[in-house]
Amino acid sequence: MIPVSLQDPVASQISISLSVIVGLFALYSLWVFLTSLKVIEKGSAMLVERLGRFSRRLRPGIYFLYPFIEQPRRVTWRITETYIDRRGNEGVRHMQSYLDRVDLRESVMDFPMQAIITRDNVEIKIHPMLLYRLHDPVRVAYEVYDLPHAVEKIVQTTLRSIIGDMGLDDTLASREEINRVLSQKISAICNNWGLELRKVEILEILPTDSVQKAMHKQIAAERVRRASIIRADGERERDRTQADGDAQSKIQRSKGISQETVIKAKGLADAKVIIATAEANAVKTVAKALDEYGIDATQYLIGVKYIEAFSGIARRADVRNIFFPYETGVVGALATVGS
């Protein structure tokens, strides 16, 4: 028989061990219960597998999974981050995680810069971005292993196919067309993977530094050419306006001179008519007065003209000798009238 003094310590140790085992089992059972209890938030979903096979999709709410039999299906998800190191160089960091819930809300998938060569052998960098929503978590989990990585590669290859058929100028001027064609080409593929493509955007199109310098020079030369054209057009328009003004001025001046000549000629004609009328009236008066003396008025007028002519000749300084005509009957008639 075992003494009582020896039985008490052994029994106490056994009871303590049993208590610890029972406590650990209770804690483990509580931990298994709590880990089997799943709360699904609104805007997300969970896929449950039973013994390695797809069982059901859990919608928002609270659920209990059978321990060791059911477990959530984890989805591989890659996150791409762009960073700048101490030297100022841009780098890309990929972080891969495993999610037991699928987010069904709209989100943005931002890709790093993609180096692409255009049809005219110019290297450019393009920064694409997708606005998407996961509409079928089952396809997301079972149709593709790493959905962001697969979408990035399909976008990269499609962009190279599209821009490879375009020149640099067409690429820079056709951003909306590139977005539309890219969306059309990858929408069906992404839909098969459970991703609904809402919008595709090209955030940046950056040529290399040498190409940018050449473009700046081309733009400067184009501006100089346009300025020269505009200046030449202005000078040509100015010369045309001046020529038109000079022509109109000459035309108006010619019209003025013509009208002035016409007016002067008309004035001279009217003056001559008036003078002739006055002379005719004077001749009539003189003839009427000479009829009383029996003198011919014609001889009288001729004598007057003779005297005026002789007076003009006598007043000339270069005349030394004056010879009168042989017949001076006219002058004698004038003397008779005076007596």
C-alpha cells in the first residue's frame, strides 16, 4: 500500500495537468469557434471551399464555417507602387498579398509607365489607368491566378499593338481614340475574368528628352513660320490697301481735274459768248452812229485795230524803225470821223 503522504502530491499534480489540458482545449475550441465565425461587410464577398471544392458564396452578413472542413478561398492580389529613390530615379515596387474577401466596389487600377515604340521608331512612355468593378468573385478566384498582374500585361501588350501602328503626332493627338480602342479590345477578356471595365484613361504620354527637345524646336520654328506668314500677309494687305487708296485718290483727282477743266471751258465759252454779244452790240451802236456821217463801220473798226497794232509795235523796245503800209485809207477815215 502507498502511504497517504505520497498519494497527495501525485494526485495534485495529475489534477493540475488535467486542468491545464482542459483549459488549453477550451481555449483552442474558443479560438476555432471564433475563427470559424465570419462577418462579411457590405460591398464585399467571400468564397467558401469544402474539402478543397467550391461550396458557396457568402454575401454580406454573419456566417459560421465548419471547422477543418470549410475554409475561405484566398485570392492572390498584387499591388504595384511607384517610388522615387534618393537619386531621383523612378522605380516600381510589387507587393503580393492573399485576400480572403473580394471587394466588389469600384476601384482604380493604376499601372506603372509603359515604354512603347511608335510606328516612326520614337520611344514614348505611357501611363494607363483603369476604372473597374469585380462583378463575379467566382471567376476572379478560379479563372485567373493573379488578376492585377494579368490585366497589367494584357493592357501593356494591347497598348503596344495599338500605338505600334500610329506615329508620334497621331499618338499625341488621338488620346480619346486610344482609350476607346483599348477598352474595346480588353473588355471581353476582363469580363471573362470577372472584372467589369468601366473606363480606360491614358494619364500621360511622355516622349524621351531628345524627342521633347526636337518637338520644342519644331514648335518654335512653326511659330516663327506662322509669324512670318502673318507678317507677309499683313504687309501684302497693307500694300494692297495703299495701292487701292492711291488708285482711288488718282481717280478722284482725275475726276476733279476733268470737272474743273469742263467748268473752266464752260466758263470761258460763256465769257466769250458774253464778250461777243457785247462786241456785237457795240458794233451795232458804232455802226448806227457812223451812218450819220456816211462812214462804213467796217472801215472804222479796221482802223481802230490798225492803231492798236501800231501802238503795240511802238511800245516794243527792240523795234527801231516802223514802216506803215502803203494804203492808209482806213486811218484817214478815222481822222475824218474825228474832225
